[in-house]
Amino acid sequence: MKDAKGGVISVTARYITVAVGGRPSFLTDIANVEKLCITSDDLFSLKSSPGKILIVGASYIALECAGFLNAFGFDVTVMVRSIFLRGFDQQCAERIATFMDNHGVKFIRDSVPSNVEATEDGKRKVTWTNSSSKTTY
């Protein structure tokens, strides 16, 4: 790493965390999505267990959340529109997905949500489309 004057900066530590940031956003083409869904940031403010959870997206934040929620014992499904970890090496990305699948994370591939609605028992019903059908979760 270089400082503002071009000098080399060296940092040593037992553990180093790289947190490059990222802002979650809602899908804009689904009615009431902001009322019915939460973002990855909101996950850390929940007052009670999320229970069964559907994560839409396959970015590093989405897969990170899926991984730790699965490790805590939650029923986790990830909806993937096209590829895992866009911008990353795809051979590695597929290996990560295979590892997660082998450890209990479920995947819905080649799909995008088309509707979210509240159920009478306070849960969310998600309808999605893929190349061949329309399905509900």
C-alpha cells in the first residue's frame, strides 16, 4: 500500500479484516418491497430470530450472510439471478457455492423475484420467475 506521497506503508497484525463497504438496496420493481423485506444491514438489528430466510443475490455480502446464518442453524436459501460473485474468478465462485451447498445452504438458480406479499401469520410469500416457470417460496 502507498501513502499520499508515494511512500510504502506496511501493516502487520495477527488478523486483518478487509471491509471495502457496500450499500444494500431494494429491488425497485416490486411493490411494497421496502415494507416487507429487510437489507443485510437490517439483519443485525432484528429483535428476534429470522427463522427461515431467503437471500436475494449472490454478492459477497449475500453469501457471507447466508454462510453465517446457516452456521447458526437457520434454514437458508439464496436466490441467484445469473452467476455467483460477479467480478470474481468464476471457478473459485462456483467452488464456494458448491461448498455452501454441501453444508446446507440451498440455492434457487437463474431466478428473480417478481412479487413479495405478507401472509396472515406474519411471514413473507415470494413469487419468482426463471427461464421456464413461475414459483412461490
